[in-house]
Amino acid sequence: MENPYQRKKEPEALRQKIIEHAIRLASEKGAAGVSIQGVADLAGVTKGGVFHHFPSKQRLLQAMVQEVLRRLDAAVDEYIGQDHEPQGCFSRAYIHFTLQTDASGIGTLWSAISMTMLTDHAFNALWMDWLNARLARHQHTDSGMELKLLRYAADGVWLAVFIGAEPPEKMQEVQAELMRRTYL
């Protein structure tokens, strides 16, 4: 007879659950807001359970950033796959996801990576490696100065909304204009 008090061990599922909760906390509060105890509480495990999978907060954050970048990469590929204009396709995907307003899904992922980069510079290299690989991959379609400026503008708009200098509603208007300019 199975013991009802003993949880079935599914280490990979638990590891993913821990990462999911770290992403959630990072999207709301940045890297500083991700505590081992907070993640443990949300995941329904002990701190020791988190440490079993991630020997330090730094390793948890690293795994979280790698997972976020993996998912973003897939989402960017899917978005580009639906774009019928090759010129500027990566820049449009970048603008789209940078200025995403949904509170779940890819918007949470972009917030998690952005907040982590702003609050813990140790992970900037992972982000830059991802971005540089993407730019190299799309050098024939997205290497122009105009597109680079549009990507920078999207970053600036995101930051302006984040710090409260612009209302979130304004972001959609600016996003539409940035997207329009990728076709010029």
C-alpha cells in the first residue's frame, strides 16, 4: 500500500517548478526580490529542497536566466516565422516582446530578464551573448543603424514605463510607431 504522506519524487518537475517561481519573483522584484525562502514557499518545498536542486541563489538565478532566454528564443523564432517581411524581422520581434504588456506568458519572461539585468549585472553577459547571437543570425536583415536605433528606442520606452515616467497605455502607441518604422 502506498504511503499517502510521501510525495512521489519527480526531481525535474520540481526543479522546473522552482525555476517558474523564481521567474515570477524576478519579474516582479528583480534579482534582489528572489529569495530562496520566497521561492521555497511558493514551490511548496523547504529551503533545503531548493538547495538540493540549486546549491546557491546565484545558481538558481543563472538557471532562471537560461530558461527565460531559451523560452524567449523560441518565442522570437515563432514570431519571426509569422512575419512575411524578412527585412527587420528580428527588430520587429524584439520591439514586440520588449513592449509586451501581458502580465503572464512572454511578458513575464521579458520582465524577468529585464529586471534581473537591471538589478544584478552578473547576468548581463548571458543576455549579451543571447542578443549578439541573434544579431549575428539576423545580420542580413537587421544590421542597419535605423533598426538598431528602433531597438534602443524600445528599450528606452520600456524603461520609461517601468520607472513611471510614461503611462503603460502610451507604450502601445509608441510600439505601433516603432513597428511601422521597421518597414521603411
